[in-house]
Amino acid sequence: MMENVRSKVGASLLIGSVEFLIALTLAEILYPNYSLSANPLSDLGAGFFQPSSNIFNVSVIIFGLLVILGAYFAMRAFHSKSLVVVMLLAGIGIAGVGFFIETILVPHLIFSFMAFFFSGVAAVLSFRLVTSRFRYFGAALGMFTLVALVLFIVGVDFGLGHGGIQRMVVYPALIWYIGFGAHIIEG
């Protein structure tokens, strides 16, 4: 029975992160003159009723809801209150980014920070649950996200641009969601 619940955690995280990654790529392609270096990710969702904004906002909301669902199943599967709380906060932050687009500045910044920070912390905390060598990979991805978040906040981009350094925050966390989800499905 416990393996079935663990599989639900993994499936929620894997499906949510993969659908978001695919939708993110589509939104970047459909956004006119979009620059991976110059434009932050949230520019993709800023306009209403254009292909890129619809794709980005719906996919990030779905991703956030699936992380929240994963946190619910994790509560039953892992007995790790800290990971459950952090995943729940990350999911709320992720979904909030889609509900509060960047033109609704203050809520958007709060939810973005929640998504970035708590996703990185979740990756680090997963070290305690995973017994395979993936634990080191997950913790490293979480630390990378957190360090990149600090650099992003203070404006250090190493020539990557605002959008580039933001991707250094998001991509490691997204890779962790995919890897952790796939790892947990296998039990």
C-alpha cells in the first residue's frame, strides 16, 4: 500500500514538472522576439489571451496544483513534516505565479519567491528520504537553486542577463522535480 502512495507522490511531481517544461518551451517559441537572456520567465504569462500567456499561466497553475497534490500524498507516504510543508508552500507559490501574473507585481513577487525558495529547500530536504545516490544529486540541485536565487535577488547575473540567471534558479529545481518524481515512482 505504501508503495502505491509513494508512486502517487512521484507521478504528481513528474507529470507536473514535465508538462510545465514542455509548455514553457512552447510559450517561449510562440512569444514574439522572446530572449532567454533578457526576458524573465514571467514575461511569458504577462499578456492576457495570447498563446504564450495562456500556455504559461495554465501550465504553471497545473504544475503548482500537482506539487500540492504530491505534498498531500507525501504526508501519507514519508512521515516527514518538513518536506510536506515545504512542498506545499512550493506548490502554492508555483500556482500563485500563474494566478498573479507579473503585472500584479507584489503578489507575483511573493509567489515567485515562494516557488523558487521552497522548491530549492524541498530538493535539499529530499536528501533525508532518498537512500540511493540520487540524494546527493537532489541536494546539489537544491543548493544550486538557492545560491542562484540569492544571486538573482542581488542582481549578479554573470553576463547571463536577468532571464538567464532566473533560469539558473528555475532549471535545477525543475530537474529535481523530474528526477525525484521518477525516483519515487520506482519506490
